[in-house]
Amino acid sequence: MVEETKTGIWEQRWHPLREEWVIVAAHRQNRPWSGEMLGSSMRETPKYVDDCYLCPGNERVGGHRNDDYEGVFVFDNDLPSVGQSAPTELEKPVGIYRNRPANGLARVICYSPNHSLSLAEMETSDIENVISAWQQEYRDLGGRDGVDHVLIFENKGEAVGVSNPHPHGQIYATNFVFKTIETEAKAGERHLRETGRVLFADIIDAEQKDRRRVIFENEHAIAFMPYFARYAYEVYVAPKRACPSVADMNSEEVGDFGEALKAVLVRYDNLWKMPFPYVMPLHNAPTDGGDYRGFHFHIEFHPPLRKPNLLKYLAGPEIGGGNFLSDTSPEEKATELKAQSPTHFRFS
């Protein structure tokens, strides 16, 4: 018989940003597993790789050559998921079905010329430069006609399908708002209308009062594992002031936000002494001209691992039933992260 913990067994927790219930069944974390396991071998990575299409001076897949950049470098994606040449005249579908054009711009943002570094291993000042580039791209792309949303994100690690370890992220500027942001914006607007308060600010307030899930906090920023976390090591990083977008943070907030971001990233890597994989989306307000006073910019980390070599698989409850089932307790996992050294294991 599997020993059951008293924390988070068969409990539903409301996710106010997604407006859905998360099922917490923490006793499932140590259930017997004979399925596929993920390899976690450490490989030494050089600072420059001559066939890497993201390293300075190298030729990319589209035939363009990178600048000999020394800091952050942004370029238009040679193989974009969205483009400006999407057809505007579409074949009308049959019956109840609908369609509409999907166009936009896609860019790649290289965080550093050093192929071997990750965000976690960069100096805080260099992370601030990345944040400044995010701000510039949001303003530039979001200010263009026909761009309703700027989605900035990073996919890190082979566990999420990334084959190139060069530190980089992506930017999609689209003529539509991605569903998660649309839902979050509507929830925030309704909460502001009904209570006069910003929804995410109330989430921060609850986390500060509870304290168990707060990973890091300074004057202007906070990092925490939310009460309603879906993934085992899901963490949010946010400015304390309700900024609708990354571009709305002032210089002091950018500095503190960069410090909080690094604090989380280092603890991730230190957890299992390995490069920690994740999907990192920036939750920015849409740029379609709407009223987004109820939107609060933040970064979310969605790590796919629940153990060093074990993925969180989405199966019956998530894909079939539509509700996320968490195999772990947010309080226990937050305690694990908080216990990690603030110094990266590769430099300690």
C-alpha cells in the first residue's frame, strides 16, 4: 500500500487566471513507474560552435549571416510560424466551421554570443539587457498596425523539443491574441470591474500572506509557486506594481525583476545539478487597443519534469477530460526550491 501524505490529496484548487480547476493529488508523485525515462547526461558545451545558426558571424538556414554581435541579438526568423504573406482571401468552410487569416511576424532573440551560457548562468546585468530587449520588441511590434498581441517566450531543453542549446527565445507578433492571454485578460477585466482591484495583485497579496510558496522577493519583484500550480515546479515572476506589459516597468523594476528571474533560474539548475528544462512565456497585455488596466505582466515557468528524469505526461485527465492533474504539492515543491543555493552549481 502506497503511503499517503496529508497534503493536497484529491483537492481541487481554483486557477483564477485560467478560470479552471486544478486537481491536486500529491500522493501520486511516488507511484510505481515503468514507462519511459528521460536521460539527464551533462555535456560540456563550447562558447562557439561553427555550425550553430545562432552563434555570431555564422550563416543561418535561410542564407543570412548573423552579425558579429557582442550582446543581445534579434533577427527575423528564417522559418517563421507566422508571416506577413498569409493569404487574406480564404476558402469558405462548410457548415458550422469558420476560418480567418493568421499572419504576423516571428523573431528570434539571442541572449548572448556565448553558446555555452543559459539565462541562469548569465550575470544579472546581462539578464537586464535581455529584459530591455523584450521591452523594445514589445513596443516596436505591438505598435504596428494589425498586431494584436506580442508573445515572447523561451523553450529550453531537449525535454521540450529544443535541439539548439544556444541561449535564445522567440517572439510572435500576431493579428490575434493567444487563448491563454485572452482568457487571462477577460478574467482580469471582470475582477477589476467587480472588486476595483487587479486580479494578479490579489494573487500576490495572498502569496505574501501565506509565505510558504514565495521563492524570492525584493523591493519591486516577487517570485512564487502559485497555490494553483499545475506543474511540479511551476513558478511565476512578477513586478509588484501592476504593469500591463514588460515595457511598462521602469529601470528600478527591471533591475529587481532581473534579480528575481536569476534567483529562480539558478535554483532550478541547482535542484538536480543539471540544466533545468522549461517553457517560459511572458504574459503581456494584448496590443489591440483595448483597456487592460486589469492586466498584470508576469513570467510563468512551466517545467516538464517532476523528477530528474521523469516527465509530466499529459494524458486522460488533461487531454481527455480538460482538467490538469498535479502529481505534487505546490507547498512541498516550493520548499525544495527555496532550499537551493543562490549560487549556480557550476560556479560554486
